[in-house]
Amino acid sequence: MRALMLSLALLLTANVPSFAADVVNGETLAKRWCASCHLVSEDQRKGSDLVPSFASIASRPDFDEDKLAAFLLEPHPKMESMALSRIETRNIAAFIAEQKRR
Ligand code: HEC
């Protein structure tokens, strides 16, 4: 029970990007693979209106960095399959989490 409480406490404070993820690498990957459709960061001006920006994705109430990383491993119907590695998806998810509007 103690261990459970502890991991719960850790989860609640885990609003900071995971230690393993590399946000800078995530940004590089996002700009290479995602920027043709998504607005990946604030300094990008052009994207498609039909595609959610990363800032809006990160600002969703149910946003979850781990779920996002898992989502990116699956082929997405409207997204070309990108064949990202597990580490790459974690890095991109961490980068997207950083885009949350403050
Ligand atoms: C070819 C265009 C295209 C590319 C490239 C692309 N996306 Fe998408 N993405 C879309 C579209 C279109 C949607 C909206 C799909 C929908 O509403 O079903 C979407 C939706 C999403 C969503 C939201 C899913 C949801 O829950 O609504 C995420 C997260 C996402 N993309 C992440 C990424 C990431 C990360 C990359 C780069 C690794 C990427 N996308 C590259 C077109 C693209």
C-alpha cells in the first residue's frame, strides 16, 4: 500500500517531462516528420487548419504523454506510417507536452 501511495504521488508530480525523454531530439523529429501537417511549435506559421496543432493537443484536459507516445507507435489512419522507434515517440511526446499553452 505504501508503494502504491508513493507511485501515485510520483504520478501526480510527474507534470515535468520524463527524465528519459529528450525534448530537443523530439523537436527535431517533429519538425522533420510532423510539420508538413501540424503546427508543431509557436514559431511555425503555416500548417493545415484541419490538423490539430501540437499546442492544442497538449492543452487537452485528457492529455497524457505516455498515451501519446504509444499512439505514435500505431499507424494512424490519416497519417502516413512513420515507423518511429519507441525512444523517438517518447521524445516527440515530451516535445508536444512542452507546447502546452501556459
Ligand atoms: C500527412 C499529414 C500528417 C502528418 C505528417 C502527421 N499528422 Fe498527426 N494528424 C494528421 C491529421 C489529419 C490528424 C487528425 C486525424 C483525425 O482527426 O482523425 C492528426 C492527428 C494527430 C494527433 C491527434 C490524435 C487525436 O487524438 O485527435 C496527434 C497526437 C498527432 N496527429 C501527432 C502527430 C505527430 C507526432 C506527427 C509526427 C511524428 C504527426 N502527427 C504527423 C495528419 C498528419
